[in-house]
Amino acid sequence: MGVVTHHMKLAPFAFKAIIAGEKAIEMRLYDEKRAKIKVGDEVEFEDTATHWKIKCIVVDLTRYRDFQELYSSVDKVAIGYKANETANPEDMCAFYSPEQINKYGVLAIGIRMI
């Protein structure tokens, strides 16, 4: 069986951070779609503004109960914050509801651009 490619859309700031080599972890719900991701798979990210695409390889997967637990376990720069910014797990509520987070848990997807 060949490499599986997963498709995900990203906000422009996150897309640019991956290209710049700053963002090494993508955060998502651990829903049915993300449960299929395996280390060694590819993720094709699409910038929601420009529709440009890049491919990354999945190098690590770690499940967490919620974003609070994830944020306390990883470097804030690796998840897309600047060194001078405050990392706040509540920021993820712009993308996911508390009900979704409680139902699925969350996933830190370690990525490397290819």
C-alpha cells in the first residue's frame, strides 16, 4: 500500500508559518477523519486565501484530552505562535466548540515540509 495523502485547509498565517519552517505541529480535533492519519502519511495543506498547496510528511502524532493539555506539552513556536506572543488554548475556540473538543479530544500532528 502506498503513501496516504490527507487534505487540510489552513488559514494564511498558519500556512506561511509552515513554509517559513516555524510551525512544526498542526493541531486538529481527533475526529473520524484525523483518526485515519498515520506517521509517514502526507498532508497536503491548502491556504484558504490563495489556494496554494504544500505537502508535508507526518513525523509524529500525539493525542491529548484538550487544547489546554496540548499547549502545556509543546513549544508554542512549534504550534504557530511567535516567541513574543502569548499562547492561549482558548484561541482554538475560534475553530472548534467546547463540545467538539470534549467529544473527540485533540491531536498534535508533527509535520515536516517535503
